[in-house]
Amino acid sequence: MKTKAQELGITEFPYYEYDNKGNVTYYETSCGYWSKTEFDKYGDETYWENSYGSWYKSEQDDKGNVTYYEYSDGTKQYVIT
């Protein structure tokens, strides 16, 4: 499977993509390592994954407070606010 940089023909590294708020949403190195990040409307990370298969996700309430975390190793954490 090709990385995003390979698909786009990118030859200068590190390669970055940003959202409209300036947050890095994609990062890739010349050796093929990559990570993807998603953000909520508050600019907080809600999802992250990398080329090694690791990931985490979080959920926030309507005020932007984190209420839940989950990690690729099976760890889950609920946050009471």
C-alpha cells in the first residue's frame, strides 16, 4: 500500500498537511512513517493514528470537555466532569 506522499508524488520531506485552523492533520517522513490527526471545533485532538498501527480517540461534551478516551492497546477511560 502506498503512503499519501507516494500517491501524490511528494519528494520533499517531512511532508505536512494542515486544516483551516493551522493544525497538522497529516505528517509523513521520507522513510514512510506517517500520522493522521483529527480535531474538533475547539482545536482538540479527537483521533490520531500512525503507520505502526497505534491510534487513540477521544470524545468531548458540548463544552469541549473530554469525556472519554480509547487507545489501540484496549485501554478505555471515562472522564467525569
